[in-house]
Amino acid sequence: MEWSKFDKQTIINTHGDMYMYRDFYFYRHANHSSRAKNLIENGEIIDILTQGHKEARNVRTPYLMINISKIICDVPAYFISGAVGSIESNHKDQVATKQKSTEEETKMLEGTQDGSYNEAVDDLQQETINQIVRNSKLKRKHKQIIVQHQMDGGIVGVPIKRNGQITIQFKERNVYYPHDDDLGADLVYELDIKDDNGQDYVQVYTERQENGVLKTYNRLYKRAMTGSDLEQVEDEAVVKDILKMDQLEREYKGRHRPFIDYWANNPTLTTPLGTSALFGQEGKQEEINWTLTRAGITLERNGRPRISITSETWDRLEDLAKERADDVDGPGATKIDHRDLELIEMDENGNSIKTHQIDISQIGDFKHIKDIVSAMLAETNTSLEAVEMMRDGSTSSAQSGVAKFYDLLSSIIKAQHLLDEYIDFLQNLMESALWLANEDNANVIIERPDITVSDMIPVPKAERDEGTVKKRDAKAQSLRQTVRELHPNKSDAWVDEEVLEIQSEANNADTMAMSRGQQTVQGFFNNRDIDGTPLNEDGSRREG
């Protein structure tokens, strides 16, 4: 692709107005509501996010929001980030037949303070994967990756080698520009550097499949001081100096796919780059905020009690104020002292002061808001139960995992679909990262590693452990996996030692155990269930 111009409009032309959806997620709703803008300009309301705690001219009502847009993005992110587990090699069986790695093979791993490399490791493949995960800080990034993907409608991942280490970087979709023939893509970065003259730069990183080889290019452009026109920097030495690179072009023989991977949200043939999860919800979100704010203004103007007095009482208060004032014609002449209200007169009908207030229970229309929220959640496949405000008169109570599953069914179906795509996205990136590691060490295997996935719905530990034990008793899983599920936060070394300890105790069976045959996992719980209920010999719960 040839680049002659790059600015915000260039991004919008390719990716749509993704900035609007970011504003909705981050509570900047007033920027996209003409009704809110008019009220803010007229001093009727204030937008605390942009104006601070400045007082309005007429009332002090803030621009009120229920940010359903944020909930729509956050719900799948919480489900998925909690379900993604460890990343494991598919080639663990090769470790037993392979000798330990040499120091030369561990150069891609962390070194020691004296500059030497790690000692030989038992499993170079798994340690390389672990190192990539740590370099990329993946465990901390799952939620933010999913939120950005839902908010923007897509996200980019690319493995890079930096300071001798391989890491996976995640980028916002606005840097991604695929080629028309689908044989490559550009990543365009506005560099956060300026020279002494204030000149700013744009970097274009290109990956291109040509003749069975993957080629990469790095180009640098100057952007006009006024406007968005680009001029390519031709001096290779200058480009290398600014980009801090020794090599601007590379060929990867044997590589037939790009390292760049783009994950689109809800792509179609007409929108292959995907759309935001908030697409089409702008008007509904604005109507929710408008209804709330309008109710707030009405309550502020009419919700406080007023006092009505007779004209005779008002005349008497003015007379007292004039008598008290030093200057009868000055401003003090009309200053009413509330203490004078203790001296009042009745009119001929016995009226003097009345307090009255409108029925504020009729202000606002929360049912209207709930109807709009229900529509937003239905259109975005978000369960009503995921939003607490939709639970009329209900109180929270203990629920089994099955009950929670059906309450949150639509959100789980959506999250499961996204989870499958996210796992595939991570596996592609890990394979590309291992491809780079294989360049430096041929003993590193290029693979799509396994990514463990746990249940997305949190369930009580007793319920989860009971299911784990039943799977072991049914011989549906290994003892090591059973111990791992019972103690998910323990290290692999601790799990291995615990398995050896259990096996050792099982081998040292006493005479009672031998007479009853091979023990089950329930036996290790002293013939009691997870919650402590005694069990019969056949494993059923003992009544009474």
C-alpha cells in the first residue's frame, strides 16, 4: 500500500467511528447527544466529566447516566478472562526421551546477573512457552483484550523479538490495514517522537506473502506540519536511527502466513473487519440518559417544599425589615428575617402559612428506562440477570452452578462463542511466536499449544470438588488432574509432590484396606462426602 495521507479521518474511513463507541464505554456520552449539549450550554445541567464540579447557572443537576454500554462489553470479558487457564505444550511426551537442554539452547530464556544463560532445563519447549506468556503479561491482559475487542469491534496481535526476548503485543484495530488481495497487511503507527523542529513521524510496518516467502518492511514517513500529508523518508540510515532498528527488511523462508493476526467481532462479508458490540445502541443509550436527566431536572425544580403566605403577612414582614434597617431606602429595607415569622396574623378565614409539595413519586419513568435496557441487552445477547437493576423485588440467594447457568444462558452462549475464537486467536499468535523462537533454536517445536479452559460460571468450591472426585472415582481422569483441580492455585511442583504422597500412602495399605480391596478417592476423605456427610460402603449418603 502506498501512503500519502494519514489522520483520524483515514482511520474512520476504514474502521468506522470507533472513537464514538470508546466515548460511550468511558462515560463520555454527552459528546454525542445534541439534547445534552444544549442543556449544558444553557446552564441547565453540568457534565461533571468534562466541566468538573462547576455549578450550573440555573440548577445543579448533573448529566445522569446508566452506562449499559459498559456492561455489554464487560460481561463477556469477565466470563472469558476467568475461564482462560494455562498454556501447555502438546509435546510433553518428547521430554522423557530427550536429554536436558544445553546452555546454548536456553538463550531465549532469562539470563543471570553475570550475563550467562540459564542452566539446562528439563522441558525447553514448555519453558519457552512460559517465557513468552510472561514476557507478554498474558495473565493480566485477558480482560482488557476482550473489552477492547468488544468496544472497538476488533483487535490486532503480533509477536515481536525485542531485546533478545519474544513477546506478543496487542494493538488497537485502528493500526491495522489489510491489503486488497488479502496477501498482506500494514500496521500504521503515529510515533510519539518529534525532532527539534517539532516534526512528527508515521511508521508503516508491512507483512507481505510473495513467492512462498513472508517478507516484512519498515517504512518511515514525515507528516506535514499542517495537515495530514505524508512524505517518505528515503535515507535508510536516518530511518534506522529513528526507529532504533538494525534491519528494515527481512525474509522468512518457509513461512506462508503473516505473523500479524486480526480478530474481528461479528464480521460479515460486507464488514470483514467487524463491528463494535455497541453498534446500533447509540440512540437507546442516549434515551436512557435523557430520561434520567430530565427526571433529575424536574425533581430539582419541583421536589423541594414551598411555603405560601398571605399578602398581609408579607406586608408585616416588610414593615419589620424596614424598621430594622439603618437606611430605609437601602438594600436592607427588603431583607426579610426568618425569625419574624414568629409574629404573624391570621386572615379572616384563619389562613396564614401553608406548606405544599408536588408528588415526586410520579417524576420520571423508570419503567421506560427498563424497557430500553431490556432491548439493548436482547440485541447484544446479554442476559437480563447480568444487570442487577432488572431484578424486580428479588433478593440474592445461594444458587447452584446449574441454576446460574440457565439464568445467564444468553450471556454464556455469547461468551462461549467469543472464547472459542479467542483461544484460536491466542494459539495462532503462540505458533507465530514459537516460529520466531525456532529461528534461534531448532529444538523449539513450532506448534499450536493447548490452552486450558475452566468453567465460566463461578460455583461453590464444595460443589466443584464433589464433581472432581466423582470423575476420579469413575476413572474419567488421572490422579494428577484430580489434585490439580482440587488445588488450582498450587504450583506444578507441589501437585507432583502431592500425587507422589497419595500414591505412597495408597501403596502402604493397612490390613483393613487390603481386605476391602482398592480404595477410592472417597476413602481419602475418611468415607465422608466433600461437605462432611458420612457415606455408606456403596458410596451413597448415610441418612440421619
